[in-house]
Amino acid sequence: MTDLRWTEHQGVSLHYKLSGEGRSLVLIHELSGTSDSWDEVIAKLAPGYRILRADQRGTGLSEKVRTPFSIADMAADTAAIIRAAQLPPPYTIAGIASGAAIAVALAALLGGSVESLLLCSPALKANPERRGYLLGRAATAREEGMRAVVDLVFERSYPQSAITDQHVHDEYRARFLAIDPVCYEMANHMLADVDVSAEMAGLACPVLVLAGSKDLLRPVAHVEADIAPIPDRRLEVVKSGHIMILQAPEAVASALSGLYQASGEKA
Amino acid sequence: MTLTRHLVPRGADVTLEVLKEGEGPLVVMLPSLGRPATDFDPIAAEVAAAGYTVLRPQPRGIGASVSAEPWRDLHDCAADIATIIEAFGDGPAFVAGHAFGNRVTRMLATDRPDLISGISIIAANVGIAPSGPKMRAAIRASANPDLPAEERLEALRFAFFAPGNDPTGWLEDWYPEVLAAQRHAGDQTPRHEDYAGGSAPLLYLQPDTDPLAHVEDAEIFKRELGDRVTVVVIPNASHAALPEQPGFIARELLAFMARVHPAGRAA
């Protein structure tokens, strides 16, 4: 059973869900998503996890803020939520796309209490060539609403070739249209400035990185270059587009199970 | 950001050195027992860059701060800081105090509420019970330059640094005579006199693994004083806190001050 809760951090109301019993697992969603983005992975995950997933500030059932935020704010929000949820260490943290950058910043904050990290289609370092695109789509969304950018965004993040389940795609599109455009703009500014290279270099835990073979936004070669600072890293390629947790949830769930086997402990 | 040094006289017998950087509403930072203002270096730089004037007084006996007599009590410590805020003008100020500096901060906010817009107490030890003998010995050993480095590092790990955080930097910059004078001043003032810290908004930054300042005490403090108090737990940090999580602390200070002491206009 999933338990819905809220807490406050930095004067911002944050919503989170807890489900399952077992090892502590923190799931961090992408810029265009909510905690629901992890539904498919959770459905395919074997039992044995206490799963915490939150709506980042500005998304889902969390507060729709009107002040800018950074990856570091998101990491601090998540640390506050872990505390409020009384989730015990050690933690496995998984993040997708911009959520992967938050996962890295969070792991840097939490230090030795993180036992492993899974980064899916990670957006760890801003691509200067895409800055204009990100800020442009964000301004359009703010002025004209999410419907004005949905096709533009989906042709890269969720193209026809990446659809493995039409229903999942349609739900994701509907959720995308419900995003608060002002928060979406601020999240795009956050992504346009992202760089967690320093935090990556300091990671002490093993890190598994999944890159999508059909990812148009973070191609395998880019991911490989971006993760170079991580001391203990492994890269695997998954047949998927950018929104891997919805387009290849079995592969992500299987990678999570593999993390525990790799660390020599039973799930 | 340019750092300048200023000398502020208090009567005929006391001169106080103040480090100043940035432009904007006043923020004052007060270090821990027997420690210099430079403990706040990275935090002061980040706060100043966000649009504040950051003032860091050196305690009497450190740098160019000198006095004919040691402090009488905690009220006397607080009066040094009041003198500085008045000398620079443009108050009220937001004051942040680390460990022992937290008591000076609360005493100042109690004695001179006219000078205060808000306060933050970091690794605050608001508990009434004195530290046990092993803890007091570890603090003395940490500060004692005559002991072997290994012994001091062990004491620093015990009293000041969370597992995995490097205590080497804190082998330096201890002032045992200042420590003794501050401890004497603190012991002259019953804890109930500074306990509530006046009536201004208060950000309580509580390290998650602090053996001196306990999470439970922060929670009791919040229950007793209500909505005035915001508690934020600093992940992966112990009593030293500042060198362990400087970025986190700076961001939490800025997020709180954005509400109670905003940059960019007179507070």
C-alpha cells in the first residue's frame, strides 16, 4: 500500500509517497515528470524495498513555487524528505535525466550513508548547444501553456519509435499537459545550468549508469563522456529512448535488483 | 568579492576586528568555541555573493580583536556584537552563530531585539545538560596543539566530524585561551537567560550526527517555541558542520533569509 504524505522544507510544501518494506530505495523523477513516473518500474520491481519517491518542488502535489531553484535545492529537499519519512540508511538512490543530477548531488550530501547509485539517461552536465532550445521551449510554455510545447518535447523524449506501451505513453502525455508552466520554465533554467562534475568526482559508492540506445537527448557517447569523473562507475546500454523508466521499466527494475547482487548482499 | 578588515572600538579597553564582504542587508556570523571567524569563509563568500553585507567579528583574543579583560558573561559577549552592528549601521541584522556562537546569537537576540531581524543557530546544543567528561576531554584534546596529531584527529572525529568527513583542516586555528574565556563567560550565564533567543524568526540548522547538539533537543526546542522556529537537519554532518557541509548551510541560510531578511533592499 502506498502512503501519501507531505513535509515542508525551505518554506515549500513537498509531497512524497512511501511503499513496500525492506531496503531503503529513493527514486528521483525527471524534469517533465512526477513521482508517478516511477510507477512502471515499481510495478516490475521484486518485493523487498522501502520505496520513497517525492514530487519535486513545482511538480505533482508539491507546492508550485514562484522563485528559482537549483539542483542543490532539489537535493536538499530530498534529504529533508528522507528525514521526514524516517527512511533508515543505507540508501540506494536512483534518478532519471535531471533526476540523475539530483541523485548525484544528494549522494554527495549524504556521504557514507549511500550504498549505491543508479543513473538512468542522466543529464549531469549542461549542453551549451541545447541551452537556447531549453530556454526557448520554457518561455513558450509559460506564455502559451504546455500544449504549445508538448509535440516539440515528445518528438525527442518520447518519439513513436520509443513507445512500448501506448497506454503508458498516453498517460505520460496527459500528465505533461498538467504541469505548471511557470515551474516548468524554472526547471528548464535549472537544467540549462546543471553541472554536477565536482559532486561526481567525490562519490564513494558504486554507480551504475544506464544509457538508452535510442535516446535522442542524452546519446550513449554523451553519457559516457559526462560520467568520466565518477570513480567507481559501470555503463550499460538499454534499448530505450530518453524516458527509460517508462519505455524500458523491466531493464531499470532488473538493474536495481542487480545492484544488490553486485554488492554481495541478498535483496 | 573583496574582503576588508575593520577595527571597531568598544569603550577604552576593547577593540574588535571585523571581516567584511559584500553589499546589502547586514548578516553577522559568529564562530564556535575557541575558533576564528574564518571558519565561515566559504559560507560568508556565498552569502555575500547573493547580495548581503557579511560581517564576521573575530572573538576577543583572535586576530586584531583585543581586550584588557576577558568577557564577564554571555551578555558581555553579546554586547560586543551589538557594538559592531551599531557601528556599521543599516541594521537590523540577521545573525548566524555556530556552536558556542549560537549562545551569543541567542543572547544578543534576547538583549537587543531592536538590532535583529532573524537568527540562525547551527549545531546549537540548546540542551541544558552539560557535556559529559569524555566529550569535554575530546574538545580540549582537539584544541591542544601540544598533543600528537593522531590523538587530536581521533578526538576531532569523536566530537566534531561525521564518519567519512576529513577532520585534518581542524588541526589548525584553535585558540585554547579564547576557548577557556568563552567557556567561563558561558558558564556565568544561566541557560534559561538565552534559551529562547528573543522573538525573531529562527532557523535551527541541526547536524544529523552531532554528539554535542542532539536532534531530539532541536525537536523539543521547536515544540516549545512553535512556528517561530524552522528546523532543518544538515545531512552527513557533525558538530563542526561548517567545513563538512558549507554549501548546504549557505543555501539554507539564503533560503530562510529570502523570507525574513531579503537581499536587494533594506530589511
